Amino acid sequence: MKLVALFAVACFACVTHNNPAPRSGAGPAVSTTTQPSGIACPEGSTCSWDCDDGNCAYACAPGATCNLDCDGGNCRFDCYDGATCNMACDGGNCVSQCAPGSTCNIECDGGHCQAGCAPDATCAAQCDGGGCS
């Protein structure tokens, strides 16, 4: 299963064009980008993304901490084993998948979000806009 998850993260990274790479140095890498689509946060890193226009796709590799602010809505967020994922979907219609062993905190102010939480994942969801599943 981990091999499949790593393959999926690698595929997300391969389709990313012109996005800044995470900065590295002492400690884990930290990346903050705006408007990427199909981008992955490397294993053990910390990444923060803003998707003002919506329609973005992100993956948070095992052991990473990821923060997504999707103002435009229609974002996809995949949270892998051991990752901590925080998503605010103000525009609504977001989809998240939380793998076993992950921790997902989802806030869907725009409504109509879909949160897939594996049995061994820790998930907290707040849906102020209604119509979430």
C-alpha cells in the first residue's frame, strides 16, 4: 500500500510545472506556493498552499504537514499515511482523501465537500455551508 501511495505522490510531482521546489536547509523543508495544480509536499516536509481561484490538486506525502487554503473551491487534497493535513475550503465543493494513520482537519465554509476518512485515520470536519459528506 505504501508503494502505491509513494507512486501516486511521485506522479503528482512529475506533472508539476514551474512550481518552486521546497527550500531545504537545517530541519525539514518548508514550502509556500500560490496557485499550484497537481503538486506534492515531500515526505517529512511542511508545506502551505493558497488556491485563490480554485480547481487545484495537492498531495501530502507520508509524515508531512500540509496546510491548504482553497478560497476558490473545487480543490482535491490527498493526505497519506502519517501526514497531518489541514484544509480550509471557503469556495466549497472540495474533496479530501485521508489514508490510514493520517490526521485530517477539514473546514468547508462553502459547503458540498466530500471527506473520505479511512478507518484508521483521525478526521475532524466542520461543514458550515451544508451538504457535505
